[in-house]
Amino acid sequence: MTKTTLSRRGVLKSGAVAGAGLALPTIFTASSAAAFTNEPTGGTVTLGFNVPQSGPYADEGADELRAFELAVEHLNGEGGGGMMNTFSSKALKGNGIMGKKVQYVTGDTQTKSDAARASAKSMIEKDGAIMISGGSSSGVAVAVQGLCQEAGVIFMAGLTHSNDTTGKDKKANGFRHFFNAYMSAAALAPVLEKLYGTDRQAYHLTADYTWGWTQQESIQAATEAMGWKTVNNVLTPLAQTDFSSYIAPVINSGADVLVLNHYGGNMVNSLTNAVQFGLREKQVNGKNFEIVVPLYSELMAKGAGQNIKGIVGSQNWDWKLEDDGTKAFVKAFGEKYGFPPSQAAQTCYAQTLLYADAVERAGSFNPCAVGEALAGYEFDGLGNGPTLYRADDHQCFKDVLVVRGAENPQDEFHLVEIVEVTPVEQVTYDPEHPMFAGGNLGECNPGA
Amino acid sequence: MLGLNRKDTAILLVVAALAIFAPIILNLFPARSELAFFNAGYPDLMQRFVIFGIFAIGFNILFGLTGYLSFGHAAFLGVGSYAAVWMFKLLNYNVVPAILLSIVVAGLFSVVIGWISLRRSGIYFSILTLAFAEMSYRLAYSVLTPLTNGETGLQVYTDDPQVLMQAGGHIVPHLFGLEMRAREVIDVGPWQFVFPVGYYLCAILMLVSFYISIRIFRSPFGLMLRAIKSNQTRMTYTGLNPKPYTLAAFVISGMYAGLAGGLLASMDPLAGAERMQWTASGEVVIMTILGGAGTLIGPILGAGTIKYLENVFSKMNEGLLHKWFAFLPDWVESPVIWVVSKFTGEGWHLMLGGLFMLVIIALPGGLVEGGQRIMRLFGRKPKAETRTSTEPAE
């Protein structure tokens, strides 16, 4: 169809152009004088805060960003210093990090792996960020952690609860302070046994992605170990907003416990639907029907309103804890923003301080030196009690809270009450536990 | 040159020059200055410019020439990405098999979808393609998780087979040993220019794609496609069967999308299901219309504009705005920042929407028409030739 006009001269010319084009990239080869990616040279150091500003986890993202801003203020010696005063390590002086003033850039992950990686890349390539933190979903955290490993910067994970982040997908450059699905299950199981007995039929609704699966797997394993039976597990799409069609079959399934492996807006919607269907007033097998939400947060409780009353779940941290670190943080956060912080804010704040402190102790911004300073590090005073950053998988080990929706909350900040603080020994697991096996930290990568 | 007339050769050379010197053109502002925020000359964004340029060029062959509006082209992009990452997982990190397979797989996929969807035209065709793409997205997101790794996205793990991988081989995508992320950084005074290898590979492929697209536009085949757009019924009555032509155009543009997907994966070896979502399909439609559908250079301009807005404006946070508007008195600053912040940061979509409406209403021919009007304003009457080659979509 196309008329081709091949002449000898034409072919030669196009050949030459093509050859020149192919040769072009070989002129440029990797070379850099810096010892590692984005070595800070001036009087400032740049951190990248990559949080969801749109999409289902935008509320969490906004709170994370507040915490990051507060942490940067405290690192630079502005504000009261917050948890820097209660932190067991005294390496931080309030003069930035190693005397360099801390700057930050922000980006929107949109809770999509692709968008999150694009945003993190622009922070690393354009803004010269030496550390990336944030994230409100495990898919995003795993994707960005992989990117940071390749690029040679440190990733301080924010809100990510999936076992995979420090299990199957763990990376030498990635660190997680937040707890995980296994820990939730290990902390919840004894409380569930105490409250609801050992003879229960559980029905799971699970968000259909990495976090949902590992959460469901963990809860099922922990509850079956104490004698519960699992009737069914139904996967729901992440974008689902109306769960009526998923709730209806629960009623006739013979189950007497509904486990909602949902988070954020998903959980608010599924719980609301479940309560509207009258599940909480039902009697099945001669027992009260119960609903369990393994991962809880104040923000979700606010979204679910009345429906959250009496529902049990687990949390990484709560602002109503009584230790000095928590008090100092809640005071600083409350003074700046006028309301108490969420657990997402606390983990992001703690991660930023931990990173800065590790740099000070290592005496270098080199990701390998920082990683070495963080691995196996024991600290206290950041709100969770004595905590260990385990060297085997870069996961923090600390107490886990079991909480319940308050029956008569005095205001919107007291929607959740602490039932029990599960000690760290009970939630500790072997790094080679089957739910975490298969991963490999690999070598730390300083890039450049 | 290369079988093109003078006018088209000029366009090709302009695009080539823009592509080659992009690292300099896009880093207009010195690296440490305040305005450096507006620089776009970093590897990831430059690669996105040309990759989405390829995507939009391909889309324009279907939409610009035949007028068939596909709302599901992102599916081919996604399929291409998955194919490429699977090549990395099974063979090794060489990008050549990955890119080839991504084109082939996207081509096959578009034959199937095209064959079914093209039984209808107009809005029904658009809805069919949209349905197929959304179906692919849902499948990739959950049902086909063993194949796509679901929400987390398909990644390469150290325990993947990688049968062609030798000990100590490259662990990042490379072209026969030349790593995609390798780059040369040149400092000229306060300016800093980055010349990444990956970008130049994408740019060369973009130029090849652009050249092929020009040849299609100027060929008898292209004329047939235009005939389908202007009056398909008349074409049928003259005894021509439009179906093979539309299917060919559909498959060609699907292969372009596959190439773009393969390149995305080659620059960053991760394939996420969101790449197939309907918003991604809508994006390429907006790119093409914003730049000027049916024009040669329009899609590239549209792709560049949108990616620039997405990556630069979405990073303007309130802290930054406070810094910029600090010179204003407080009572002016707060409302100004309040307004501006609605259009930047997470509000960049609003900015894009506004710009899109402005272009559709004031410049139906897209940015290309804007350029032409400015040219006319400065007294340079476009030659008759120019008008035929850049006639906007109807």
C-alpha cells in the first residue's frame, strides 16, 4: 500500500542516521564523583515525604504530612522538641541533621504503585532527597521500597501493615516502624478468646490485595489455633464502596463472627453496611453476632461514627497512652494543629526522628552506614515503650494495643478505648516464620 | 529526506532536535535557584515525556485519522508492561527481547479486542473498548494475580529464573550491557544538565515511531483511513470494505501503546495494574485532544504538557507557596495561597481540567492551533501545505 522509494543513496543516508543514533548513548556512561546517591554537600539536607494526598487514604496522608512537618521543625530546633526530649538516644541536638538544616519535599502517591514510584523518583532525581518516607498502603510501600533499594537511598516506611513489607519483599535499604498483620493477629487472638470464647464460626471479608491477604491469613491462623472455625473468606475489590451484596450472604452462612479485613474508607463502608443489616443484634448458634476489625485507627473510627461502638481491633499506638514520649508528642502536635495525632502520624514522626538519629550516630548520610546504625538498634521514649529494630528483617518489635470502640465517647477524640497492651514477647516471631519466609534483604545499596 | 517531503522533513528534524537537546531545554533554570522547581530535565520525567509521546502518537493514528475514539488504549500499555517485566523475570534484564515481546503481545491483544469492538462504530465502539480495558484492569488487579502480582505490581525478584542471566550480570535493565539508568551529569556554571541513557533510547524509538507515523499519514493507506473518518457509508458504497483498514489502524496504534508500555517497564522494572485503569485511557485521549488530534506533532505536545503538570504542579505544597508569596502582606497572602493551593499540589487535576476546557473552547484544534494563531499574529502566513498537514480534528 505504501509506496516505497528505496534508493542506494537513501539507504546509505538513513543507515548513517540510524548508526549515529545508536552510537549516541554509548558516549554517556555512568560516572559520578559522589560516594553515594544524593550526598548532601551544602548546608541543607532534603528528605522526601511521599504520602497519599488523593484517593481512599487521603486522610491518613494528610495526618502523616502534619507529623513530618512537625518532625522537621523539631529537628531544626524550632518548636518544643517533642519526642526528641524523651527519646533514649541523645544524639539529636536540634541543629538539623549533622549540622545541616533539614528541608523537605512532598509528593502524592495517589495510593497507586506507579504514581508513587514516579513521585519518589522525582524526589530522588530532581530534588536530591536522601531519604524517602511515608505511604499509606502496603502495595505502595513495597513498590517504593524496591525503588529506593535500586536508587540507593533509605526508605523509612510509613503506614504499611502487610507482612510482606518486612517479609517476602524486605529490602536492605527499607525499614518499618509500624506493626504488621501477624502482630495484630497475635495480639488480638487472646483477647478474642477471652471475649467471645473458643467455639466460633468466622466469616472473613477481605480487601483483595497484598495487605488484605496477609491480614486474613494471619487472623485465620491465629483464631483457628484457639479453636475457631473459618466458614468462608470472600475477597472484595479495593475500589468497592457498597458492601451490601457481600454482607447479605453472611447472614445465612451460619457464621457468628464477621472479620472485616478492610482499612480506611473500605472499612468505614463495610462496617456501616454490616451494622445497617442488623448483624450486631443477631443471635447465631445461641451467641451474639460479633464483628472484628483487626486493624483500627482513630480516623476510621471517626468515619464509622456510631457503628464502631464495642468493636474490637488492634492499633500500633494511641494518643491516650500514658508514657512520657506519647505525652510530649501529643502536646507538641496538639499545640500546632489543635487536635491529637493519629497512629499514622506517630509512626511517621518516629521514623523521621529514628532516621535523623541514625545518621548522627553513624556520622554519615551514607545509606549503608545509616542502615548499620538502625539494624539491631534498641531505643525507648518514642511512645511505644522499649523497641527493637530487628537486624534480620528491619522490623520494629514493640507492644501492640488491643482497642475497642467506646460505648459513650466524651468527644470525637475518645472514640477508641484501650482494652489491653499486649507485651512485645507475645507478638515476636521468628524471621523465618512461614508467613514471612522467602524474602532476602540483600546487600545495602549506596547507589552512585 | 527518507521519502518525506520538505515540510515533513522539517517537522521531523524539529522533533529530533527537541528530543536530542531536551535535557538542556528542560533545565532552563540554574540548579540552585528558586526557579529550579520548574525544571523538568530529570531522567524520569524526560522519559515519561517521550514514552507518553509514543503512546499518543499511536493513539492519534487511530483517533486522528479514522475518528474511532478508543477509550481503552491503556489496556495495551499495561499488557506491554507486563510482557516486558515477564521477559526480565524469565530471561534477563536486556531490554531488547522485552520491548519486542511487549509490541507483539500488545499487537495480538489489540487484534482480539479490535476485531470485536470494530463491529460497531461511534459511541458503541468507545464503550466496548472502555469495557474491555476495565475488564483487563480488574483481571490484572485481582483475578490474574499469579500473572500480574495484583495490587503490588509485577516486580523482578532475585529468585526468578532469569535463564540468560550470567553470574555478576546486570541487575538493572540494560541494552547489551549499557545500563538504562546510567547518566552523564554536566555542570555548566550554575546549570546542571543530566543526559540519561534510558532517555536517549526512548527518544530514538520515539523518533522512529514519529517517522513511521508521518509515513502512514502521507500514504495511500492513510488516505483510506481519512476516508473512513469523513464518510464511511460512501466508502462502503464505492465497494470498499473499511473493516480491514480500521482493524489495521487499531492494531498499529495498539502496538504503539505496547511499545510505550514496554519502555515504561524498561525504564523502571515494575508493572502496576493502574496503568490499565480507565483514567489512564482517558489521559491519552486528553493528551491527543489537548495537543491537537489529527495533527502530527500535537499528541507529543499534549503528552508533554500533561506529564509536566502532573509531575511538577502536583509537588507544589503549601509550604512552598508560603515561601513564594512571602513578599505579600498577610491579609493578601492567605487568600492568594488559598486560591492557588486549590490548583496545585493534590489539586493539579483541577488545573488540568481548567486548561483542557480552555483549549477545547478557545482552541478546538488544540495547542497546535494555538501555535498557528501565534504564528499568524506575527505576520507569517502559513503556507497552504501547512494547513493540510496540521488540519485539526473535526
